[in-house]
Amino acid sequence: PMDHPWSWVDGEPLDATVMLRGAPLGGATVELIDLSDDATSPTRAVTQADGTVSFDYPGAGSWMFHVVWGDRSTVSPEADYNTFFSSLSFQTQ
């Protein structure tokens, strides 16, 4: 996140940047998951070319940003892809 999630208030977006190997990652789908309600579908947004993504305030609670990315493997002839998982859990007030 570009700002502390506790400062996130209704009517203002929270911006985040997704990085991979030290560079911004464009085109990645980021999910905002409500950790207190398994029945609720995640809110999804796709990162811009500069790796940024923005979400509207979801309300007070426990949340998680989650992103999965895959690219062609150049490390092993036995693997077609490398898969990267990243998540960040936080609370809002």
C-alpha cells in the first residue's frame, strides 16, 4: 500500500503498487479479500503498467490483498512456469 491502511477512510481510494523482481508489475489481478466473511467474493482490480492498483474503502474489518503471477521458467528445463504468490493482511478502522 502507498498509505497506511488505518488511514483509509470512506470516499478515498487506497493505492498499492505490485512489484516483481524490483520492477513494477503491470497486468496482474489483485484481490481484496474480506477475512471475516468466506462467503463474500473478493473485489478484483488489475494493475496498471506502472504496477499501481486502487481500491475503494470496503469498511472496517480485516482484509487481505492477494496476487498470483506466473511467467515462463528459464531456470529448469523440467518446469514450464514459475509461480509467485504474495499477500498482505491488514485491518481498517
